[in-house]
Amino acid sequence: MSALELARTQFGTTTLFHFIFVPLSIGTAFFVAVCQTMHYRTGKEIYGRQVTFWGKIMLVSFAVGVVTGIIQEFQFGMNWSTYSRFVGDVFGAPLAMEGLAAFFVESTFVGLWIFGKGRLSPRVHLATIWAVALATMLSAYFIIAANSWMQHPVGSRVDASGQARLTSIWDVLFQSTAVWSFIHVIAAAWITGTVVVIAVAASHLLRGHEIGVFTAAVRIALPILVVGVLLAFVAGDRLGGIGLRHRARGFAAARQWRDSEGAPLALLVAAERRRMRERSPGDGAAQQRKPARGLPAQGPRQSRPGTGERPPQRVRMAS
């Protein structure tokens, strides 16, 4: 394996492992906040038991997510140092905001929530868990804004030295890609958290453990799950339209839309190098290719300056 392939493998493994715990932390933090609110309003111990039980799962996922996230931050500079130098002025801004404005809030209030039980008033203690839940979402927003900028770079320019420079932080933070991606990710986090809650509760119910506590957990989780699923449908549909407008060629390549007509609904697409490899432009007259769905027709293929040929484009992953 080359150094590039090793860097991709390492970063991809870290990212996938990290993102297992991110939506779980966001979803369970919101669920625990809802349970503690119900305990505060009703005074029923059945909700207090759930805060204690599910809070432990939230803390474990939060801790693992923090550790893997720190490793990922180092890999930005170690694995992708040239890219980091190129986009650092833009990409680093939302990452710095995430660390200063969101992560420190999470860390501070999660500590107050853990050690403040019995020491803080019930209302203040409730406020700390809601601060944790909202801070996890805010943290996710800044990360999503950075990722959305890579997908649709706005609010920036490339100067004479070849460096990307930030021109409008508001465009970076509030472009449509970032907003709808955030809604989609938060919905997915609610789905992840509540599905884990329901799965664990179902396991205990099958064994007859604390029937009242885990039955109540399922009853609280199901409405949140339904809302998350509906939000995910809406946000996913909007992101599909945004993807066609802003990243039409990448979107078409990922879906293997070779023609503008007759593209079926594909739930699973296996990329094939042979099909994605472009034919040689030397087959007689210049070819007029059919556009992918949503793309304008293209003219004859153009060679890259100084090379005399255009390299094949390949999809390296299944979508």
C-alpha cells in the first residue's frame, strides 16, 4: 500500500469509529434531558431511575467520542498536511469555534451534571443537562459547517499565493448545505439514540427486569424516534436537491447516472471501474456525451494542458 492509501485507511477508520459515538452521544443526551425534565415536573422516581441508567451510557459514548475526535484532529495535520495548509484559514475557523464555543461548554456542564447532583438545586441541575444536550448539537453544527464548505465552498477565495482565504464566515456557517445537513444529522442522532434505548429496554423487558422503568423508556423514546425519522426524510430530500445543484457531477458519478434518461431508483449501487473508465477520445470524431440527469450537455472531451490525455475517473467506493 502507498502512503496515500495508508493515510486514507487510517483516517477513514478513525472517522467511522468516531461517528459511531457522536450520534449516540447527541441522541442519548437529548433523551436523558427529556427524562430528567419529566422527573423534575412529576417527581416520579421511575424517571429518575432512567436518568441514572441512561446517563451512564451517555457518558461512556461521550468519553469515547471525545478521545477519537482528538485523534482525528491530529490526523488533519499529520495525514493531510498539504491540504490543511491550503484550506486552514477557512476550514480551521468553524473547527476553532467548535472547540472554544461548544466543546468547552459540553465539558463544563457535563462535569456540573455529574458532580452537581444533590449539590445544585433541581432546577439548576436540570439546566446543566439541557446545556450539555444543546452544546452537543452546537458542536455538531460547526463540524457540519466545515464539512459542508468542503462540499460547496462559499465565503472564500483563493489569493495570489494559492491559499484559500475566508471572506465571509456567515456564508460558511449558514449556507443551505450546512443547515439541511445539520437537520439531517440531528435527526439521525435522535434515531440512533432512541433505537439504542429501545433495543436495550427490550432486552431487559424480555428478561423481566424492572418492567415499569423500561416500559416507560420505550414510551418516551418512540415519539422522539418518529420525529427523527420524519425530519430525516424531509432533510434528506432537500439535501438531494441541493446536491444536484451544487455537486451535480459528483452526485451523478456516485449514483452511476451515465445517461439523462431511464435512470432507475437505486437503493444500492456498486461502483465498477470498467464502466466508469472513460473511453479514449481518439475513436474518430469528437464525441458528444449524454448528460447525467440534471446536468447540461457537454461538448467534446478536452485534454489536460501539458499531458495530451485525460486520465480516467474512478469511483473508489460503493454508495
